[in-house]
Amino acid sequence: MRHKRVIVTSAIVGIVVGVYLLAMIPDGIPSVKVAGQGEAFAWNQNAYWATLEKRFVQQRQQGCGHSVPEVAALLDDIRQQLDGLNSAKLAYRSDSVVRMERAFYDAAVKMGRVQRQ
């Protein structure tokens, strides 16, 4: 009787180990889209960048003034947008993404007024 119990226990352990080892076999190589395949990256925003640069220079010439509250308000707006986008799935150039990008750039331009002392 004891010999049968050892055989049954060994068989069960063997089956469990076999199933575990089968579960550890990977499914195969997942298909991953590699960056750079397909379309080439194009900035296509040179005019916008030039405008940002001009605004930055203008802001820098005006000096600090009241820019700290403006920058704080812009950063609060960005935080609110980020909270709203936290769980959303967005397309690469969706309106929300473009607005967020513009908000970051606007905040950066305003920060140009605040010079180190």
C-alpha cells in the first residue's frame, strides 16, 4: 500500500513539474514595430519653432515683471491637462497631444523671462 502511495505521489509531482515546464516555454518572438520603419520622421514645424524663438527673445528683453504668476498658471493648466490624459489612449498627433505640446512650449517661452539673479 505504501509503495502505491509513493508511485501516485511521484506521478502527481511529475505531472505538475511537466505542466510547469510546458508553461515556461515562450510563445515565440512577438512582432514588435521597430522605430524608423515606414515613414521617416519629419519635424514640419520650422515656422512654429521660429515663432517660439522670436517670442522667447521678446520675453527675455521684457524682463521678469509679472511672469512668475503667468508661468505658475501655465504649469497648473499643464497639470490639469495631464490629469485628464492620464488614462486616455491617444493618437500620435491628436488634438489633446498637440495642445499639451503647445502648452509646454508656451510655458518654456514665458520662463525665458525669468532670468537667474
